[in-house]
Amino acid sequence: MNLAWKEMKKSKLRFSILASIVFLISLLTFIIAGLANGLADDNASLIKKLPDGTFYLADDADQTYNLSAIDKRKENDILAETGDAAAFSVQMGFVFDKDEKQQSVAFVTSTNSDYFEQVDPGEVVLDVSLKEEGVEIGDELTNQFNEKLTVAGFADHQKFSHAPVAFLNKADYQAIYGTDKQQMILVPDEDAKDIAGLDAVSKDELLQSLASYKAEQMTLDMIVWFLIIISGMLFAIFFYMMNVQKIGMYGILKAMGLKTAVLLRMIWTEMLLLSGSAIILAAACAMIFGTAAPDGMPFALDSIMLIWLALIFLVVGFIGSTVSAIQIKKVEPLQAIQQGDV
Amino acid sequence: MELLETINLQKTVQNGDTQENILKGIQLSFQKGKITALIGASGSGKSTFLTILAGLQSVSSGEVLLEGNSLVAMSAEQLRKLRAKEFGYVFQYAHLVPFLTVEEQLHLMLDIAASPLSKQERKQEVHDVLGMIDMLHRQHAYPSILSGGEKQRVAIARAVIHKPKLLFADEPTASLDSKRSMDIMELILKLTKKNDITTLMVTHDEDMLRYADRVIKMNDGKITEDRTV
């Protein structure tokens, strides 16, 4: 006899209240996780979209990308040695659009590579978010040194430090910033060799070294983990309260000879059905939220992250319900009989 | 051979600094198919005695033999199986499972006892027993809408549907008025005699003794009277 299903069918209101709490907490967690991921993309999608590998910076820059200037000879050696390596630079700046409206951008230039947009001199390729601001292909923009740049195209989702990326030709970049030295070199090999005079960092280490990225992500990750911990505690408390009310019944069933394993299976089945349905519904709502969220809201919730969070919730729910299951294992039939009617 | 036998049964509990002797060397045997009433003042040890025989409480010393097999020597799992298959229980309160209908309460007991009946035979058995307790019209009802007497009738049906060897009843009529108490006792009598079930019943109600084949009186953990009615 499926005791779990029968109990849930009979006590619809009680289980619905519990499921709605699990649903709300899961939804909140999914949305915060989506925002955290969205903000991370907004902050550094330029870097996040690059392949995993080794990033070289000048060692005197102390892993601060905008202080790094890699010696030209070293750059040439690495690029000659590794065919698919790319040297690149990023600098924050701004442009004026055709309406003289100032737009903050991150200027990026690179050596010839598939990882970055390649642009002809005098042209610029912008992140697609500027298209939504009214910039069109063919528009003439003016940089901070009054040089003209023609919009040659748009790149999908390329942001750095919450600003849209503007890909420039090396010559134009050099003209603005007065240097032909690149800040970083990417070698798409995580085990690339150490090179004297250069610091080698992974993609994660590079992201963590970006100002604001670490602080922002730590704060959001902390909120997500707090929500997971709080939901775990709520799971444990609710299941405990619910099961404490039924201790008498469990005792009587044990007195009648029902196996404790059957009671534990009942509790776990209830937890799985309840939290499973609530989490699936919350995931669906979070996906809908993702598609319906305003364009300006950085929200990115991918299915792998969603599956991981759902699994964590199920594990947390399992641990929470197991805490009350321990109570059931301990309950003495005689004690339940003496407690009176259930 | 007697169905159930106790040999020098003793139960001692620690109460603060003092040791309290609840049962002081009880030596009794019970014959198959008979109803035995255990009476005595509160604290005389009759409920403790009943729960020990029912495999719900351990002994301090002595022996409990069911058809010659020692309950004292049994593991927790062996006792659980014994309780599921060979024992039935009726308590002061019905203790029905609140989320099961009347017929589901009986099906659950057949599940617990691992009844060898087929699905169809189980259905028929539940139907027959519900007919015997006059609860067919309530078979789909949940306990919350049953009266006290109806609940107790279902509890009795649940306690005997798997045809146990022993029925333990701890003040089964204590929460009922005298008319309903008589009905419940008639029902216990009918069901246990039909299935040759041995019944041990704790009661405070002198009126219930008329249904017993044997009355045992306890006082301060000892048997003070043992008479056949």
C-alpha cells in the first residue's frame, strides 16, 4: 500500500502549504542564481566566452590586466610557437554616437584570432546591446580623441565590466592608447609552460582578478548558498514538525508490526514527490521569468545550473526529511500507545 | 501445550534513586481460544504485564513462552514479525491511521501481516469482516467522521482480520459509554470465538467480566486471584 501517496491525497492542504514554501524558496534561489550568472556575464562575458586555457600577463603587473604590458619579443615568440594563441588588450573608454550621446565601452583589440572580432582600420564592431540603444551599422562614432570610427557590425553578447565591448583594429587601439604592447596572451592549453617574466593564470583566476567581479559574485553566491541553507533548515523543520505530530501514529503502526523501513520510505517518498514537483514548477517559472525579464535585466539561467541547483535542493530536502526520520526510528510503540489517540 | 506461558516474570524500573518492582514473579499460562480479563487497581502492573506479553516491552527477568518459543530470546526483528503475524491489538483509543479509509485500515493490516491471501481474497475478506462489524456502509469513510464506537469497531476488525493467535486488548471500552462498551465486547467475543483467537484484556469495568472465561486479579505486581468464570 502506498502510504505516502494516500497521506498526501488526504492531507492536500497541509502538503500544498509545504510545497508552496519549497516552491517559493526554490524560485527565489533560481532567480537570484540567474541574476548572479547574468551579472557575471554582464561583467565579463568577453573573458567567459574565451576557451579555457592559460592567460599570460606581465609579471610586474601583479595580475592586474590593465597594468600589464607584454614585451613584444615575448609576444611574438609565444604566437609563433602556439598557432592558435592570441594576444589582446582591454581598456575602458567611451564613444559618442551620432546623436552625441556618450556611450561607455570597453575597447578591445587582438592579434589575428578567431576568438575576437577582427576589424579593419577606422571601423568598430560593437556589442549588440548598443544596437538596442539606437546605434546602427554604418553609423559614425567618435572616440574620446575625436577620431571617427564606423560601425561595421555587432557582436553577440560581448561585455566587459558591465560595458559593451567595442572591437578595434590594432592600429586604432595603438593610436588611442599610445602603445603597441598587448596586455594579455591566451594560449588555449590549461597546462601551458611557465615563461620567464610572465605570470600564467587560468581563466577563473583571471576573472577573479577583475575589479568588482569577485566582490559581486561572492555576494550573490553567498545569497544563493544562504537560500540553500535556509531552505534546508526549513525542510528539516517542516518535516520534523509534521512528523512529530504523527509520532503516535508511527508508534502504533510499529506496534502492529510495520517495518520502520516502510515508514522511512513513506517519508522519503513524500519528500521526493513534494519537493520534486515544487522544484520542477519553480524551475519552469524561473525559465519563464528569464524570457519575460526586461532587456536591461542581466538574467542568465542555463539548464545545467538549474539541474545542479535542483539536485542540491533535493539532497538538502533528503537530509532535512532524514532528520525527522531519525525520530521515527527512535519512537517506541509503547510510548505512542500511552500518548492517546492520534 | 499451553499457547502462552510466563515463568517467574519480573519487571523492575528505575524511578530516580529507587528501584520499583512492577511485576514480582508472575507465573501464568493461557489456553487457546479463551478470553482472560486482567483486573486490578491502577498501578497494580496489569498493563505492564499485558504489554510484555504483547512483545512491546522487555522483561527484567523470567520467561515468556509462546507455543514453547521464548519471546525474551527473540531479536527485535523476530518480535516485529511475531507482532505482525500472530498478535492483534486493541487499545483504549482506536488509533486508526487518519489518512486511510475504513477498508484501507484493514488492507494495511493484511499488508503488515504479509497475508498469503490473493488480492481478490483480501478484498473478499475485508468485505466479510466489515459486514461482521456492520461497517460496510462506512467502508470508504475516513476516521475523522466516525463516531467513537465506530472507530473502535474498525480497530477490533483491524486487530483480528489477519487471524492472529492472540488478541491484546488494553481497556478497549474505557472511552465508550456502557451501551457501546457492551456492543464492543459482543463484537470481540464474536470475532475471537469465530477465529479461535486467545484474548487477554485489561479492564476496570466489572460489567465486562461477564464476557471473560477467566478473570485474573493483580495487586502490587502479584496475582491475588485467578478464577474461571
